[in-house]
Amino acid sequence: MLGGDRLKFLRIYHNLTQKYMAECLGCSTRWIKGIERCEVIPTEKMYNDWLNCCYGLLKPREEKKTSKKATTSKITRLNK
């Protein structure tokens, strides 16, 4: 398994931002920074996803967008 410094090198070599990497992996940029600083050890799945993202095999995950009306109705129900 490559260390955080090597994973960072791979990400930069492929011109990927931390934000893009986080979107592909479904995590925060803070978590990406932690891996690159060797403060966090990724799981095997996250490690494989990192490599797949670097080589273009994994694209950013689609987030489900909620409508403003749906969010407002949830807030209204909670306040009652």
C-alpha cells in the first residue's frame, strides 16, 4: 500500500484537486488532507477508489438534490 505522500503525488501528477478527489470518494477534503499527511490510514476500499479516481476509472458521485420545498416542509414539521 502506498503512503500518503505517494498518494498525494499521484493525485497531483494526474492534475486532480483535493475537492475532486473527495467528491469521487464521497468524503470530505479534510479526510483527504489527513491521508496525504499520513494522519489517517484509508481502508482498502478507499485506497482502491483513490487509485481508480487517479486513473479515471472512478467519477464523482452524484448527490441527491432535495428541492427547497421538501426541505422547508421538513423544517415546518419539526417546529410543530
